[in-house]
Amino acid sequence: MSSAYEVYTNMNSDAMILTGLTGSLYLPLVRSDVVRPSFRNDPPMTLAVDEVYSALRREFKGDLLRPGGDGYSQARSVWNGRVARNPGLIARCDGISDIKAAVEAAGEVDLLTAIRCGGHSLAGFSTCEGGMVIDLSRMRSVSVDERKRRARFDGGCLLGNIDQATQKVGLVYPAGVVSETGASGLILGGGFGWLTRLYGMSCDNVEGFTLVVADGPIVHASATENPDLFWALRGGGGNFGVVTEFEVKLHPLRSVLFGTGMCLGDDIPRVLQYWREFMPGTADNLKWSFSMRLAPDDETVPAHVRGRQVASESVLWIGDPDEARPQIDHALSVCNATAVTKNVFSFLNLQRMADWEFPAGGRYYTKSGYLKSLDDRTIHHIIESLSTIPSPTTQVELSYQGGAAARVGAEETAFGDRSSPFIVNILGSWSDPAADAENISWVRELFAKLRPSMTPGAYVNFMSGDEEDRTPEAYRERWDRLVAVKTHYDPKNFFRLNQNIPPQQRADKAAQPHP
Ligand SMILES: Cc1cc2nc3c(=O)[nH]c(=O)nc-3n(C[C@H](O)[C@H](O)[C@H](O)COP(=O)(O)OP(=O)(O)OC[C@H]3O[C@@H](n4cnc5c(N)ncnc54)[C@H](O)[C@@H]3O)c2cc1C
């Protein structure tokens, strides 16, 4: 194995490095006293769209796109190619007054409305059939206060917009690993990435939100203003309003030391067993993750390895490079790794490295869960599943969180319990629509085998669109508090295209005497 550390600060983001997205049996609550989402596409909806369009067109500063019009077909597409829907109106807002007007107009006629930042919702929640999309893609400004290590950014920002602005002064905001992901959806659901172990989750680094809530009022939420809403927005998803601006903490970082390698055959269970014992005692600066998959047919992978079952590992150390080298060497020496790389990356390149792996328009289906410990049974099922994997781009990711994220108490944010440090993410990815059924059932079958070892809980941002029953599982003992905040800010469930927390039905109904 080479021990040379090459410096590629301008390394091409197309480089073939495999990173994945992360770098129980539980009975869901079934509630009869909640307002369920409705998904209508009928003549009344067409009339409602016309009404909203007429109300908006006079003052709207952004673009109002309708089917058949210029720019519509490009604007309607979202990241997951399995989700192809045709909204009746795309309101591409240019400022908070446009958002407010759109929420007010749609609320008047109860028009089904989706909110879109980056359009990366795995479940496809940022579009809808027939209704309206409030699209924030024109709102991507970022301002940075270097001295205070703080930033403010708009609700339409992609992670790359924030990285570009904060790196000008050597600062970073801890977020996800693909630069094209929308910041809003990621932060509101929680937000994991390369820096989570050292600096906490994305939602832990937010100090304030500005949002337009149902019927149009503009509200600010922070530790001192509307603290219940502030709590709910850190993990509770897009349930409470359209976030127009985030105020966040930043941290100093310019470059990192990063290594990759691939383990094969009998080495795979051995390295995973070692990893599960090693990670709990290691420094927060180390992020060491695995992606189980078929080795890509690419020239950067040795010919004899291509197409074989591999555990592709990525090892990142954030901090002093001299301290980093032995750590990365140690991790990569645990198995007889092949295709080893070790580089110093600028933070911007680290953040763009995985972009090529998840192209927009591909077909995706995911399921994920948490594990308190990684048992041999789980390792066995994951490795066994590789022999039937239906697509060369599908991966099963294993990552270990812990660190700063785990030091935030379960009640401090709506995101909740962080005490199960292992995350398994089954990420089905393919391109042929005819292969949908085969790929989806492969993901489901593996998930069913792993489920008994999982702890109750789910990460809403990794959920597919058919997991509505897992939303209460994601929040568990925080559910009632979330329902109360939802009922206060959105009693009619206007913001319902999300991992939905339905409001309680009106007090007048609830207060009716029992027969
Ligand atoms: C390629 C890829 C890489 C990913 N990597 C990571 C990762 O590293 N770490 C991680 O934690 N997650 C990751 N995810 C999951 C990601 O967090 C979710 O897909 C998230 O929803 C994406 O946010 P978005 O703004 O792009 O989504 P959108 O599809 O735009 O929206 C998602 C949800 O958020 C709501 N929403 C969007 N904007 C707003 C707003 N301004 N105000 C209120 N609600 C809003 C929408 O209504 C919708 O319900 C990844 C996903 C993909 C597809």
C-alpha cells in the first residue's frame, strides 16, 4: 500500500471516489383524531389553480409557470426520476413577499401546495399533481459574518451556495455530502454529513429561522422567540411553514485529509467487526464509513476488482494533517485494501466529490434505520444481499455518528434521540423504469431482514414516499409536542406534502361531549 500523500487541492470533482450519502420492531401510533393529507387532482383543483394564478399575477415579482408555457417542463422535474408529476402552477418566488402572497392565495382556496428548495426529496414531496409548487430556486443569497462566525442564507440555497460563500473566509457550515442538495429540506429534517461527528448536525447549528406560516404571517423562531417553533423546526421537517432565511453558526476549516479503499471477500466481515468496536472510542475528528456495493466498471478501479462485491471505505480526518496521517493509515490497513487513495482535499472539493454518484433524473428508492450496535447477523445479511443486488449503482451504506451530534439531548430538538450511532441506508439506484419493481423489492427485502436488529426511529430525510407509517416512529415521545406546535401554526394542515405531522382536529370537534 502506498503511504505517499498527494496534494490535489483542485482535484476534479468527477474523480471516482465512492462515498455514499452519509459519509425494530415498532408499532406506529395510529391516531384517529388527526387531519390526514389529501391528494386531489380534480376539476375543483384546476379552478383553484386558476384562482391562485389570477390573484398572484398582478404583483408577483418572480415567475409563474403553467403547463405548456416557457420553462415549465424543465422547472417541473425533481431529482428522483421516479417522481414525475405535473403541478398546475409553479410559483418561482423572488423574495419573501412572493412567498407570502403564494401561501395566502393558496390557503384561501386550500390548493394542494408543495414547497421546493433543492428538489432532492427522496420521497418526491417537493412536487405535486395538479396543485402549486412554491419554488425557491431564485432565492439563493448567502451573507457571512467572518468575525462572529455566523451566516444567513435564503431558503432556496443549495449546499454548494453556502460552501462557496463561507469558504471565501475559511469557514464551514456542517451539512450534507452532495453539493446540489437543497439546504432547507436537509436542515429541517436534521442534516448529517462529513462534519457531523465534530460539529453536530445541521439543525444543531441553526440559531434562527424566518418563515412564512399558514395564511401568510411572517414569524421568527430562535431560542428566545417562539421557542417551541424553534424546537420543532430542528428536525420536524417542512411541516410548519416556508423557511425564507436561516441564521447559522460556522466553524473554521479549509482542507481535510481523506482516504479511500476497497475491501473484498473474507476481509469484509472482518473489517466491519473491527470498525464497530473501534469507532465508539475514537476522536470526533475521524469519520470512517462503508458502502457495500459492486465495484464500478471504471478505469480507476483495478480490472480484476470491477463488478466484484466490495466494501468501499472512506476515511476522513478533520484537523491537524500530522495527526491525521497515522489515523488514516491505520483505518486503511485493517483490511487488505485495494484501490487505495489518500489526498488532501480543499473543503469545497470534499463537498463536491460525491455529486457524480447521484445524478438527477435517475431512479431511486431508499430505506434506512438506526442500530445501537452492529451485530454479526446484520453484517451477514448485508453481505449476503450483494449476491442478488439488481443494479451496479445500488449501495448499502454504513456510517457511525456519535460525537457532537450524540451530545445533544433527545429533548433539545425535534430530531430527538441520537443514542443509536450506527446508520444503515439502503440506497437503491437504477435508470431503467422497467426495472422499478425488481429494485424496489430488493431494497424492501433487505430492509425486512435488518429491521429486527434496528432500534425504533427513522431519519425522515432518508424515507421514501411509501413510509407514512414511520413518521410517528421518527418522532416517538416528541410526537405529541410536535402535533401541538403543528396545530398552533398550521391547524388546517396546509403544509402537508412532507413526512406529515397532522394537526389535531379543531377544538370545537374535540370538545364535543361523548355520546
Ligand atoms: C443526492 C442526495 C444526497 C443527500 N445527501 C444527504 C446528506 O449527506 N445528509 C443528509 O442528512 N441528507 C442527505 N440527503 C437527504 C436530504 O436531506 C433530503 O432529500 C432533503 O429533503 C433534501 O432537501 P431539498 O431542499 O433538496 O428537498 P426538497 O425536495 O426541495 O424538499 C424536501 C422537503 O422539505 C420541504 N422544504 C423544502 N424547502 C423548504 C423551505 N424553505 N421551508 C419549508 N419546507 C421546505 C419540502 O416541502 C419537502 O417536504 C440527500 C439526498 C439526495 C437526493
